[in-house]
Amino acid sequence: MFPGTLYETHVKTKHLDKAISFYKKLGMDLAYTIEDRRVAFFWFDKNHKKEQMLGVWEVPDVDFNKSHFAFRISYEDMLNAREWLLDRGISPRAAFGLESTEPIVHTWVPTASLYFYDPDGNSLEFLCLLPEKKKVSNDVMYLSEWEQISLE
């Protein structure tokens, strides 16, 4: 039975209306809101398969804690992700000691990642799986550096 795929995850917000605007800016489809519970649900999938959902819950400051999740995207989308975010007024952020000038690679997986925050400081990530492992000594590096390393 297990492992399955992730169907639903949740993040907390201090301001639901700002969060709704932000996640719509990312291209997520608002599926449903429950005003008296101060929650909004979004579909992740741009192809409208309705297989993965995000719940965004407004909570008081005392109950707020930051979280993290990643959107899996294609390699082609990763190459343009920084500019795509900037066009929407969303700033990529530095991560793991590297600036946000381009995606970084977590070499042990390997994946390319670009990090950014939602309005509440939740850490979000665009992530794409890379097709091949390469022999490197760094845990993280820029995608352009990764691409210059030959397969061994």
C-alpha cells in the first residue's frame, strides 16, 4: 500500500487574502474557500487532473509557523523559472550559501532547485529532477556549473 504519492499539504498564513493572491500569481487554481474557517484550497496541477492539493489556513500569530514544500517542474521550465518569478514580482532567494542568480543543484539526488518565499515567509521551491548523477565533491552548486561537468 505505501508509499503513495502526496495528495495534499497545508501551510499557514497570517493573511488569507494576501496568500490567495500570491498562490494565484503562481498559476495555482483556487478550488474552494471556507470563509468562516479562513481556509483556501488550491489545485497544484496545471493540467486540471485534481490529484494534488494545497490548503492555506489563516491562523493567529501565536499559532503561525513557517513550512516548506516544492513544486516539481520540467527542466525547460527551470531554465526560465527565475525570470518567470521576477515577472510576477516574486524574488528568488539565496539558499545553501549560494546567491539566487540561477538555480542550484543538490548533487546527491540530483535535482535543480530555485527557492523563494510566500508573503508569510513559507519557503517554496521549484524543483526538477536531473537525469544523471555526476561525480562531484560539492553538495550544492549552480546549475551552470553542473552542466559543465562531464559524465563519468
